[in-house]
Amino acid sequence: MTALAIINSVVFFLLGTLHFYWAVGGKWATDEVVPTKPTGEKLFTTSALSCVLVGSGLWLMSFVHVANAGLIYTYWDG
């Protein structure tokens, strides 16, 4: 289970980092991840705040996976 927790935490951390990259104005892969109409018009635009919120949530989930695997000591461990 420890290996799976590490893999999950790495994936969540990298996805969170990508969202922070987008929050500061990065454009890499935005054309591939934002859905478009058949005419090519994007269905929605994201704000920096939304990217920061999603990135923070992903980093939090990365921390939770590592903590649940017992790889770090947390306050609630007693």
C-alpha cells in the first residue's frame, strides 16, 4: 500500500503543480484540456483563482495520501 500511496501522491502533486503553472499564466496544454465547441470556441475560461483552488486541493490530497500511508508524522497521529 505504501507504493500505491507514493504513486498517488506524486500524481496529485504534479497535477497540482500544473494548475499553479496555469494560475501564473502558463499556456502549455491548455488547448488540450479545455473543452471546445465544434467551431473551436472554448466552452469556458478559467481564472487564476480557480486554478489556485484546484491546485491547493490536489496538493492537499497528495499530503493526505502520504500521511495515511504513515510516511510522515501528523498532529492527529497523537
